Amino acid sequence: MKNTKVDLVELTDDDREQFILDNQYAFKYGAMEEFGMRDNSIDKDGEIISRKTIEESIDAQGAKAYRIMVDGRKAGGVVLNINEDTRCNELELLFVSPQEHGRGIGYAAWQAVERLYPQTDVWETFTPYFEKRNIHFYMNKCGFSAVEFYNQFHIMPNEKDGEDEEGPSEMFRLVKIMNKN
């Protein structure tokens, strides 16, 4: 295990646009690495994750957005949705810049998130079925468990016919139980 030191720095308004672009690039990189140009999840603007989805995550009630910093450079980002009442929190987005992959930055960032929100009872996140790297990361590194697989036979809530604005919804829902009360 690498001993990578990261800092989580609250997202600033002047970095918001670059954060969105970096997030889109990281998601597109993963899909292109897996599927090449034939992937049908790319939206009309050529993105795997839309600007609208990222903005809604950043702007949601309870949202906390952070830049992942390593040695003073931007290495990725994370968006959380914190519910202080239920203590069930969501990892909305986590991305590491592709040129930083394999350096332990994602895992170090996740550990920093857990330290920042020790009151969390349950973490929840989603990841696309094709993101083997993400599935491995969340389940084998961070301790999440797959609890649901959304697909054409088991449609995500608030969707119709297994499709959302960004293409087919074949996603894993993952949870991590932190505090057992």
C-alpha cells in the first residue's frame, strides 16, 4: 500500500469550471479505455458524465465538494452529500486525474474523507458496471459492498425503461457500514 499524502481542499468558485472539466475528462478516459469510441454512454456533447449531473451534485443541499491535492497540485476531486440527521452520507463523485492513476491517491483521498466525517454510519455510492477499476477500488480497497445492480430488469428509481439522460443505467449501488448502532 502506498503512503500517499493528500489534502482535501474545499472547492472554490474560481476552480469550479476546471473541476467540472477535469471530472468529465476522468470519466471519459475510463470509458474510452474500456470501450474505445464505440461506447454508447457518451452524451450529445461527447461526455460520459454531463455538466448538468456534476453541477447538480455540487449544488445539492448537503453537498460538500473538495479538490484532491497532492504536493500542491490538483490530482482529482470528490463531491459528497452529507446528511447530519440520518448520518447516511453519499459519495456522489470521486475522480483522480488519469495521469495520477496508480499512485494511491484515490485511496488516500477516501481515507481523508472518512477522517473528515467520522460521524457517518453508512456511506453509499454508485459506479457504472464497466468501471472495473472503480469496482475493485470501492469493494477491495475501501470496504464497500455491492448491494444492488441496476439494469434493464431492475431499473433505478426515478428512471423509465432503464435509461436516463446519459444513456443506459447499468450501475452498481455500493454501501459501506461504518458505525453499527
